Amino acid sequence: MANHKSALKRIRSNETKRLRNRYQHKTARNAMKRFQELEDKKEAEKMLGSVESMIDRLAKKNIIHSNKAANLKSNMAKHVAAL
């Protein structure tokens, strides 16, 4: 267990950040799943921007790697084009 005040604070803040990152990552994954299930092209095009924005935010905060974000966005664009 940590002995310093700053180490105790770091433990608390790390836990808070971990939970926030987990929530944001899970929310984005659920949005991607809903997006992949769409069959209507207009609806998919409307949703594409918001899901890409979520992915960009995750990459910006290093919750996911930037290359993974690019791959996810590319696959979503392919999905829309295939509809």
C-alpha cells in the first residue's frame, strides 16, 4: 500500500480515469455494433459521423491506438459504401 499522500491521490485518480475510459470505450463499442447492424444507407450515413467522432476521441486520449481507430473508421466507411 502507498505511504505518501501523493501516491494515495494517484491511486484514487487512476481508478477514476480507468472507470471513465472503460465507460467511453464500452459506449463506443456498443455504438459500432449498432452501426454494423444497420441496413438503411441514409440512417447509416447519418450515424457514421457520430461514431467516427467517438472513435477519434478514444484515439486522442490513447484509449485505443490511432491505427486501430483508422482501421475501424475504414471498415465503417466500407460498410456504408456496401449498403
